[in-house]
Amino acid sequence: MHEGEYEAMYGLENSYWWYVARRILAEELLSSETNGRKSVRILDVGCGTGANMCAFEHQGTTTGVDTSIEALTFCRTRGLQRLVLSAVEKLPFDDQTFHVVTALDVLEHTDDDLNALREIQRVCHKDGLLLVTVPAYGFLWSEHDEALKHRRRYAAHELRNKLTITGFEVVRTSYFITSLFFPILVMRIWQGIFKHSTHPKTSLYVPPSWINASLIGLLGLERKLFRWINL
């Protein structure tokens, strides 16, 4: 990420609607698998500044991996201890070490996502679970992606194919934040036409608290639908 992005992430992860909605969804998906058993070993690949790790810790023994010393420093500020400085393409763990692996908005940062998935598959237990989130649709590419040093965006079928190629059995794929697709599309088109910066910045905009809360509530409704249908 560009300078300052981890600091911004650290300041926003516990309150900003996008981070909150993604984390709650991940928690709900994991809870059905872990049932609060502390014997479950969880690996959070690309743990960033650690808010997701904090949320996952009550579901099992959680280890965080990131390539950024700055990110891991923020994790320690949160009181997290099981932290490893490593690239996802070369994880320093034995085969089948973890029952659950999470990679929340990580694959898009890798030069070779297939190698990254193969390495995740190696350290994940044969009966384990991988939870992946990635940014959707290449046509939504923007300055935001450049600021975060993304390499790509994904369509659902593309991610599903790559998971299958690397040895995973895909249980489910779905989009999320679907209710905001058209506003996001309009914003991306506008940015593509009128914003051309030599120093890319993310499109993170901190709205008034009532709007932020409303967006969290809206995506809460999406999560209820998500239990029954793919979005």
C-alpha cells in the first residue's frame, strides 16, 4: 500500500461501514464452522492492522501473517501476539497446520494469485475451510485500486476457477455489497473521467455517522439474504 494507508486502515477498521460489514459477514461464516472451539487453528493471511484477527480470536487460536512491518506494528498495538512477517506465496508453516484460513482482500495484491492459493492450500487442513474476499469486476478499476497496489479485480467465475485449479472444493461463491453496486459504478465512472492523479489515493470517504450507521444496517439486510441466496 502507499504511505499512510495502513495508518488510515488502523483508524477506520473498527467503525467504517465497509470494514465493519465485511468483518461481521466473515465472523458469521466462520462461526458455523468453529463453534467457538479454541482447538481450532485460524490463519489470517494479509492480516493488515489486526481488527479481523481480534474478531476471530474468540473462534479459535488465530495467527496473523502480513508482508508489512508497519501493519504488524499496528497489530501489536491492539495487543495481538501471534504475528508472522511473511509473503503469502511462501508461508513458514507445516502442511495442514490450520483448520481455517482467511484471505480477506489479499489475492488482488499478489503477483501470482495461483501460487498464493497453492500455498494456502498447502497449510490448510484437508478438511479445513478457506474464506476469501476479493474486489469485484475489472471494469470497476480505479485510482482506489492503484493506491492500494492491487494487481487485479475478479469476477465470481474467475475466482471459482482459480480455486478449483489449485485444489480447493468450492462450496459457495457470491458477491456482496450488491445493493450499492450502481452508486459505486457511477462513482468509478466519474473518477475515471475527471480524476487523473500522479499520486493515487483511496476512495475511502468517511461519511457522517448517521450515513455510516445506515450503510452498516443496509448491509446487515444483505447478510440476512446471503443466508439463503447468492447475491
